[in-house]
Amino acid sequence: MARDLQALKADRNLWYGFLRWSYPRELRHSPKLAQAAFEAIEYWHGKPTSKRDERQGGAIDGALTAIDVFISYNPDTAYQACRRVGGYFASPNINSAFGAIRRFEYRGFSRYTIFVADQLIAVATWDNPTQSPVEMTLRGIAFRSLFKLDPQYKYWPQLRRARDECVHGLLTWQGKDERSQLLAAQITRYL
């Protein structure tokens, strides 16, 4: 199995296993690998789907992990890279959209959520988001990221539908998860 950058661009199996490979350290945080990761996400972004595909989602997560590693070694690129990832929040490919939004809940990207808050708000207020195959909608997942950035977003009237969809998603999609139930309670407290 070739592990060159050209092969990575659209090969979901290669991206899916990205973290398990022993790439040389200099390649793991090289601009070329980050560019290949963006090209891979762009490839999937261009393939509209509302079907959940765990393999594709895992591949997108692998590509986003490569971007995360690149940013951690090159923090001066964080703003531009995060804004570029934010461009996939409204992707017609549900796997790309969910992956991009959820990445800002992970430790590496979460400190940069402020860079994409306006892009999250745009998705949370979007009238016709990409259809979600699970109970959590794109509007809901965008609201969850905003709420984690600043709990005061729950009081924004224009985010009410996204807030309600987020709570519904937390209680149904991840309903048995105690952390999701706690987050739903925090969101609805004092409304």
C-alpha cells in the first residue's frame, strides 16, 4: 500500500488509518501533508450525501487529525486553517459537515472555536441544512459547539431552533450517555 501524498488525497482507507502509520516526524507536520488532507476533505465535500458512512467519516477524521497535528507544530497557521475547515460546516456531504464541526469539540481545535464562531452561527441559523441521518441535526451540532464556547449562546433568540434540535439530539442520539444528558440539562436550565 503506497503511502505517498498523492495516494492519500482521495483514498479513504489510507486516511482512515492515518494515526496508526509511522510517518516520519517531519512528514506528519509538513505543509504538504496538511495540503493533502485539505484536498481529501475537498474531494469528499464535493460528493453530496445525507447517508452516514462510518468509513468515510473515519477518513475525514484522519485528514482533520493531520491538519490538527500541522497546526500544533505551526500555530501561526491556526486562524487560516480553522477558517478553511469552517468552510466545510455547510457541506452537502453530511460526513464532511459533521466531521468538520465536531473537530472543534476536540482538544486540539477547541481552543480555536472562536475563529469559526460566525461560521457555526451561520449553520445554526441555516434554513435548509444538509439532511442528517441521525437525530442530531447540523444546526444542533453547530449549537453544541457554540454552547461549549460560550453558554450565553443559549439565550440568543435566532439560535432557538438550533438549541432545541441540539437538546433533542443529545437526549435521543446520545440519550443514554450521562454526559449528553448533563449537557442537555445545562442548556435548558433557566430558559
